[in-house]
Amino acid sequence: MRKLFVLSLLLAILATVVVNPIAPEKAQAQDPFRVAVVMPSATNDLAFSQSMYEALLYVQNEMGEDNFEFVVQDGTFVVDDAAIALREWAIEGYDLVIAHGSQYGAILEDLAAEFPDTSFAWGTDVDTFGYDNVFAYEAASQEGGFVNGVIAANLTDSEVIGVVGPIEVGDAKLYVDGFLAGVAWVNEDIQASANYINSFSDVALASEAAEAFVANGADVLTGSAQMVVGAVGVARERGDVLWFGTQANQTSLAPEIVVASQVYHWEVILMDMIAKINEGTLGGEAYRLTLANGGLVVEFNPDYELSPYLQFVAAQVTAGIIDGSIEIDLGE
């Protein structure tokens, strides 16, 4: 009997050793990090919203779909609609709730106070409203804008350059100011000016502004925000007017006339936000995309044959901005 008892005890112990290791693994498994984002335009706008959407895809690819999930409500330019979505996500307990648009600042400030245990982020701005659960972010878009402006100044024959601006705020204004500064850095005699149409989304107004510039002799155009598809269309129809893009790579809009695009890589800051949240820091920090940290990259259109000399110039200017030997005068 004693032998049978000992044998039974050994079998029970073995069963525990063999079967129970599965349980600790399940206990250690973590839920995926969940992000929810509201955006003012479509995820394929080739501009502001697409830049964030592509960054989210990048993060998901890096972390794995089992470890990172995200939802997007795009085309939400109406602030009241965005407020509803942001509140629902906070209630549902998302790890990070992002308001991708400066127009959402006021509602985010209210929500951050109401949901102190939820991490929020918004841009483009550097104001965290003094809350330790809000991350703010912006793009130092004047940097890539300056590089684009330098190249544009070297390519114009008419010495007339037009900039189609949306609303004179945030990264859009920084880009416009940086671009104009880059043109002036090369040649102050070039007639370069901006026309703000007071809309991020009005394609028709962007087209009209571009047509006016072209009628005035402009052979190079640039602009910011999702409405630029109208301006690019005007340049493409002319065939002899060059385009410089920003926010996302806009080569696909008109491969024959797009020279270069400043591209936002928000994944640079998203990865850091996620790491901080996992460590228990919910916010209280402002981020900035720059050429130095890889958040801004000037990407050239391979179908446009930019001379090796101008590629060298662009590389030197980029290096100068990064090391501080070139200071961008925004005229402020």
C-alpha cells in the first residue's frame, strides 16, 4: 500500500509539473497596446492624415499585430464629431487617444481633466495644458521647407514661385515660412510669395490660388495640407510647373513634375510615447519632429532627374540645419 501511495503521489506531482506550466504563460500574456486616433481628412490624403496613418502602420509592423492595435476615425473635420469619438475611446480605456489636428485642442484639454488616467496626445502644438496625461507634438516643418526652398530657387527660370497655404497656423505656417526663407537664402531677388486660402480642405480654392500664381509667371509651386491636390492638378496640367510637397510623399500625384517631398515620420515620437506609457508616464511632454531625429525626411522623386549637383546642395543644406551652421530666419 505504501508503494502505491508513493507512486500516486509522484504521478500527481508529475501531472502538476507537466500541465501547469501553461497557466503561468497565460498569466504573463499582455493585452495589446491600443491606440485610437481622430483625423481631419482621409488616411490617403497624401498629406497630414496619411502621415499619421502610415506611422501607425509602421509601429504595428514593428511591434506586431498581436501587441499593437489601432482604430482611426478619419475625415472628422467637424470638432463636435471628433469630441464624441475621443470621449468614447477614453471611456473604453484605450491606452493612448490621439487628436491629430490643432483644431481639437480645446476638447482635448477638457477630456484630459475629465479622464486623468487616460493618456492623450495632440498636434501640431507644444502645449500640454499643464496636464501630466497629455503629450503634445509638432513638426519643425520649416527645416524641410527650407531645403525645398533652396532647391526650388535653383530650379526656377522665371524667378517667380508661388506657395498655396491653408490656414496660417501650426506646421503649415512653419513650412511656408521655411520654404520662403530657403528661396531668399539663395536669391533674394526671386519673387516668392504665399497665398493662404483659409482652408485645409478646399480643393477648388487651392486650384484658383495656383492658377493665379501660374498666370503671374510662376514655374514652381508648393503648399501644405490636404487641399494641395487642387494646386498639384494645376501644375500637372501645365506640365512645365514644378511641385514641392510636404507632410507625405506626393510623388504619386504627378510623378512628372514633383521634385521632392518633406515627409513626416510620426513613428519616431509614437514609439517613445508608447514606451513611456508602458513605464507609467501618461504625458506631460512635448515632442518635435526634426531632420536631426529622423522625424523629417526630404524624399526625392526618382522619376524626376534632379542633377547630382543639386542633390549635393540639398545634402549639405540638410547637414547644415542639423549641425546648426545654417540658421533658418523665419522673419519673426
